[in-house]
Amino acid sequence: MTLLQARKNWLWLFFALIVFSNLILYSTSFGHSIVMIEPNGVVLGSLIDLIIVAPLVFILAKKKYSVKLFIALMAAGCVLARFIIPQTILAPYASFTWFGIATEVIIITFELLLISSFIIYLPKILKSTRSNNAPLLFSFPQAIDLHVKRHPLIHVLCSELLMFYYALFSWRKKVPTGYTLHKKTSYIAFQLMMIHAIIIETLGIHWWLHSKYPIASIILFVLNVYSVLFFLADLQAVRLNPTQIRNGTLYLSLGLMKRAKIPLTQISEIVTDARQFEEKLPKDIAQFIAKDFEAVKPSVILHCKSPIAVILPFGIEKYYDKIAIKVDDAPVFIEALKK
């Protein structure tokens, strides 16, 4: 583990410690006895923890230095404080929590406006998607960025719509020609095994849990249904989106888990010598490898002139300048790249 990763882990541990220590302080008899010694001082310390310290630690751990994010986290801390601190001892500081609630209401209203704009522009988005020559996994997000303001919430919404499309409405689609990543692996079988396991777990545990903890059983049921839909969608996305080269661009995807659009002019080197591949690829290499039950080495590693955006689930972007790919028909794919 690198020093940087160790520092990040310690920050996340510190963040969890801040939140859970305050939860325990107000939800246990031992914590209550401490609070009642000097309630005003303890409540003030908790507010500083939740409204200032915890947001700062979160931002340091995420390395996203944004004033907007800090304000949003402060508001979330105010709301959390209102939930966990008893109203009787929170009363002198109630104005702080109302500020947090007001801020959260403003943020939610803004997000609802974004969703409304997405719905209004949906016909134009679908029209732009159909007119785009790129695969659907790439053309739909591109059409959204064209008509709607870029925002993390819109990226999540786009990701969820793609999931529901592939899970429910893509079963009659024909598989296009391209370079597959999964046919010489057990990736599809692994996905089907996961779906089968979730269904059995739902049937076996849900009824037992429902009689004892009905709310927990409903939450678990919803999560299981979502998981089945996600695995079905990912399975279909892998089948229907083989790697393709169109108009000087490499469209590379591994289902809904990750995708990247790489202009061929950005590729500086194509490494095909298996002796250069390490037993475990470093984290700074994006891996488009259909992993199942066995360790698999890539067929090729692409070195890019500048970092390429790799889109992960929920629209999260990470940038890499090296891309590792395991292709079923590696010689043909490498020859097409070199041409």
C-alpha cells in the first residue's frame, strides 16, 4: 500500500469515527450520561464535528476541493444533527439546523429543476441519439450533454436509464459486429450465477425477515430487485456493445461497468508483448478485462498521449493514460488498430 493510499484510508476512518461517535453519544445510555454533565458544551462540539470537521475530512479524502460541495456537506451535517441530537438539548442551536434544512431544500429544488429540464429535452435527446453513428452506450450520454447542463445528478440519471433500457427493452436487438471481450471467458455464466443466487436469497430470506422486521425486508427486496435488473442490464450491454472502430475512434466498453471513447490519433503505443505484463496490473491502468473465476492477462495495452476519460457506473469519470484490453480475437483487433 502506498503512502498516499494509507493517508486516504486514515481520512475515511477518521470521517467514520466522527459520525459514529456522535451517533453513539446520543443513542446509548453511556453516551447520554456524558451528555447530561454539560449538554450545551457537548452539543456545540457535536455541531462543530458534523458541520465543519466531517465535511473537511470528507473533501480531503475525496480530493474534491469545491466550495459548493463544502456548503452541501455542511447542510447535510446540520440535517444529521437535527436527527440524532434530542430536541430538548438542541434548542439553543436550532437556528443552525434550520439553516441546513433550508440549504438542503434549495439544493433539492435545483436538482428537481435539472430533472425537469431533462424531461423537457427528452424528445430532442432521443432524436440526437438516433442520428449519432456511435453505439448507444456512447451516443445517449453525448446527446444528454448536448442538451442538458452537465451535472453529477444528470450523469446518475443517464446511467440508470441505460440500465433500465438494457434490462427490459433490449432483448430483440441484434448483436452488431465488433471485437468481443467476453466470449472466451465465463463472464456471462458468472452474471447468470449472480442473478440466480440473488433470486434464491430473496425467496429464502425475505419471508422470514418480513415477519420480524418488515421495513428491513422491504428495503432488502427493493435492493435485490435492483441488483437483478443491474446484472441483466450489464449482461445485455456486454453482448450488444462489442468493441468497435468507427470514424477514427475506438469505442471500448465492458457492459455498464466501464466505457471509454479513444480517438485513434491519441494512441501513442500499442504494447502486445505478454512478457511486459505484470502478474497484477497497477491501479493507474484502466482494465477492460472480462474477469470471471480465473486471473486473466490482457491481450494489449494502449498508451495514450493524454489521459482518456473512462466512465464508470453512475457516470463517475476517471482518467487514465494506459488502457489494458483482453480481446477474444486479439491478432485481428491489433491489426485493425495498427491500420
